[in-house]
Amino acid sequence: AKVYRNLFIVALVSGLWHGAAWHFVIWGVLHGLYLVGERAFGLVGEATPSVAASGKEFAPNLAKAFRALRTFALVCLAWIFFRVETVSQGFTVVSKIATSILQPAFFSELLALAGWSVGVPVLGAFILIEWLNKNSWNTMALAGKPFLVRWSAYTVLFWFILLYGTEQTQTFIYFAF
């Protein structure tokens, strides 16, 4: 019980640390509930290197793929509340997603918004990197890779940021406090 309480408090305080607003509190509460739920339902250890992504198998089985999608969806849900200005905006976004996701046009509009030409290849590259490094705890770690691989990755990342990074400037979030 103490572990559950402490996990929840740390997540809640993390939300408050980002700002004294209810949407940050909800972000922290959701993460706290996720952490407590993970412990309570015995899901801890699913992401250890020996069980990560797809382990020694060629591809992940359906259960592992479902767990990855579940985690991704829950974290994205929490991040909605982190990004909005008010709690009501957050619930509006969640409501629109929940009602629109069942409509066929939702995914085509989403991909049009994200951009097929950049989004799909980048997503494919990340999935390929993840799969090639499936037995590594940190799939993006380049320290142990050969010189050519490291510097190729650095160069691609540099050009990607330069070409597709935002041209707008925003105040660093922590300068607002």
C-alpha cells in the first residue's frame, strides 16, 4: 500500500511541478494511476530487456503488440491534458477523439494532417530501428555502434531538424514560472 501511495504522490507532484494548473494535476494523476495499475495488476517487468519489444522472436506476438499499443495510447491520453490550456479543453479533445475514431475519415484526415511524405517514412524508420535493436534496453543508444552508423544517424537527425523543425519560436515552458 505504501508503494502504491508513493508512486501516486510522485506522479502527482510531477504534474504540479510543471505548473499550478488543474490540467497538469490531471496529467500527474493519470500517470500515477498508470503506475499504480501496473503494480497492482502485476504488469511490472514486461518491459525488461529480456521481454522488451519482441525479445528473441522475429516479431512481437499479439499480446506484446497489444501491450505496446495500450501503453502508447494511455500515455498519449495523458499528454493531451499536459498540452491544453484548460481541463475543459482536454475533455473536449478526448471527446472529439473518442467520437471521431470510429469514423472512416478520421484516419485519413489524421494522416493528411501529419503529412504522408514525412510522417510515414519517419515512423517506419523508428519502427525499423526499434526492431533491429529489440534486445537492447535503450534502442536509440549509439555509443556502442560503429563510427559510420553513429555519424550517419547524427547527420540525418541534424538535417531532419533543420528541414522539418518549426520556424516559430516559443518561450521555453519553464520560463513561464
